[in-house]
Amino acid sequence: MYKDFTATDRWTKKAVHCLYQALIVAIATRHADAVDIKFLVDGRTVWVALPHPAWVEYKKRTGLTITDPLAIEIAGHYLKSALESGEGLGREMYSLTVDETLAQLDAVVEDFEAAAVQ
């Protein structure tokens, strides 16, 4: 759902194409306790950083694991929301908190469940 999508920028009303590119453990690249997920937004690189402690918290709460494909969906959902709410086009990196990450995960699950019902 959120690997290759279009969002409408709130301010310009322009449709922007977002395409997932890569998932990188940020410890290796920028010494951060996060997973960095790279998208191209109309050809421009944008990163969404998800904190590693979110994986631990989610496992503690549910007994389930955040997989790489799920992390990509979480980041894509957040990016689409950011663009559509006006937080958008000028930023190169978005860093989420644990709570923001888990809220985005819940929203992704709701989207998948709604799509499955249709």
C-alpha cells in the first residue's frame, strides 16, 4: 500500500509520487538507534527514521515483531500523512518517536483490515 503511492501536498495541491527505495539500519550509517527508510518523493530523497525501541515496545505489548515490510508500510503511511497535512515537501528527514511509530503502525493495520473487508 505504501511502497509506491501518490499523495497530494496540502499547500500546493500538487500530486507527488512517492516510491520506496531502501531500508538501512541507521547505527551503521549515522550512529543512531533507528531504522532509516528511504523514499523518492518526485525524485527527491526523503528519509523516515523509525526508532529501534519501537520494535521492543511493540513486541512487549503484542508479542509480535515489526518486520521489514511492515516498517516500510509504517514509514510510507507516515510520509503520506505528513505530505497531506502540510508537514511536507521541504524536509529531507522525518524522525518519529516510539509513540508516533506505534500510532502509524496501528493506522497501517486499520488500512489493511479495511482493504480486506472490501
